[in-house]
Amino acid sequence: MSFGRNRIQGSIPFGIGNLVDLEVLGFEKNLLLGSIPTSIEIDLSDNYFSGSIPDEVGKLVNLGYLDLSENKLSGEIPETLGSCERLEFLYLEGNLLQGTFPQSFDTLRGIAEMDLSCNNLSGKIPTYLKDFRSLQKLNLSNNNFEGEVPTQEIFTNTSGLSIVGNTRLCGGIAQLNLPKCPSNLNTKAKLSKYVMGSELSREGDVYSYGILLLEMFTGKRPTDEMFKDDFNLHYFVKMALPERLVRTQLF
């Protein structure tokens, strides 16, 4: 639709945002005045749009409202959408979107409502969402999200949060009735405690003994700089734990 070169006067009507089938709009070379609307609204919901969301959406820096829900859109949510820092309402539910939660959404700190439900999104719920103080409604239901659910801000508001249908989520506040997350203790830290710490244990004894066996069978020395010349694991363990290297309870 082009209105160029017509000497049109006045301002651009706000209702022009209701033209949901509009693809091209031109007002070049007219006599328009006033201010450009600070917020743009796009509503293309409940149609049969297919394909991916174009990366060019990120160029709409004044975009405040985007509703592409209930279509047949596929592919990933474009990272460029994170450039729309004035975005307050985002509705992408009821599509065929996949991939993970865009990291670029970390910049959308003014967003109030976000609905990504009923898609094929996966991965972890980003922790930065717990810092979104303006976020009042978040719907991530019926996707494939996994991992721990945060426990701050929107994630404490059970009336504004929906995460049902994501069977691999855990943690969160008690009202969400999710299973506890498995322990994620660092294995290396545990081994360091057993080998270098002052606390002797069955795990430490077996670990040290296993390392000695590995050195004997392979004929290779440890790669650490401290193991030089004739200093080997046998002497190292003997110096570190000269008395109770192996518990008698093991025999």
C-alpha cells in the first residue's frame, strides 16, 4: 500500500497498526507532521503463516507488542528479537517453534507478558528471567524445557506462571510440585577432598589405591609438575598420609 507523493497532511493514525495483512506501507514525499509513534504494535495471530520468523524483526526497535500466536511458524526464535528493547508483550504460542530460549532476551527487561507455550522449545529456562521485575505473566507450558526452575520474581507468582507439560523440569518453589533436582556436586572437587584433604574415607582409600595400580600397569608417570625425577605417586601418597593410608575396615 503506497500513499506517496499525494501531499497528505496531518499525522499518521494510530489505528494503522490494525491492518494485520499489511506487507508494505509507503508515505514518502507527503506533508505529514507530528511525532512518530514511540511504540509499534504487530498482531498477526490466528492465521496460517508458515516458515521462520524473519531476522529483520530485530530492526523494529520501537516494537512494543508482537503477537504471532496460533500460526504454523517453525524454526528458532531469532536472536535479533532481543534488539527490540521496548518490547512489552510477546505472544508466540501455538506454533512449531523449536530450539532453545534466546540468550539475547536478556535485554528485554521491560517485558510484561511473554507466552511461548505449545511449541517444541527445549533446553534450560534461562536464569536471567529471575531478574525481570516487570514480567507479570510467563507461559512456557507444553514444551520440552528441562533443568532447574528459578525461585525469584515471576517464578514465585503461581498465578502468573505456567510451566506445565515440561516433564523434565525440577526444583522451583514448593507450590509448583516439581521433583527435586539431582545433586550436581562436582566430581573433581569430591576426589580432591578424598586425596588431598585431611579426612580419610573409604572412597579416598580406594581412589588412591586405584591411581597407584594405574601407574604400575601403564608405566606412565603423572603429568603434574611436582612429579619430577624419582618422585612418584607412591612416595606422594606415603608423605601425604603416612599413617592410616588404608582403613583396616576394608579388609
